[in-house]
Amino acid sequence: MKRTIYLFLLLATCKMMYAQDIITVKGVVTDSQSIPMPGTTVSEKGTKNSTVTSMDGNYQIKVKPNAILVFSF
């Protein structure tokens, strides 16, 4: 019984530690005239993690802290 409780606590602690290593970045991609840019790809540099902006230019992506975002259209 004690082993089960210790294992549960260990797994719960690991999950909490992992959750702190990810942040959510939200934004709007616009051009120089402040017009939204739908279909722009927003990627975390050095990973396969990416998303595409909505029709309003909005995006949301979960990345590691200090990640570099790359925008391509």
C-alpha cells in the first residue's frame, strides 16, 4: 500500500514539474497596415511544434519558456 502511495506521489510531482515547463502564447499576426494575416504558420524554432493563424490572424501555441517563434507566410 505504501509503495502505491509513493508511486502516485512521484507521478503527480513529475506531472506538475512538466506542466511548468510549458507556456501558452497567444497573439494576432497583422501586416504593416494592421490587416490580419490568416494562414500564417507560427512555429517553435527547432521543433515540429506549429500552428496556423485563423481567419482573424489569431494564434495560440504551447511552447517551452524562452522559445523562439518563427512566422512564415
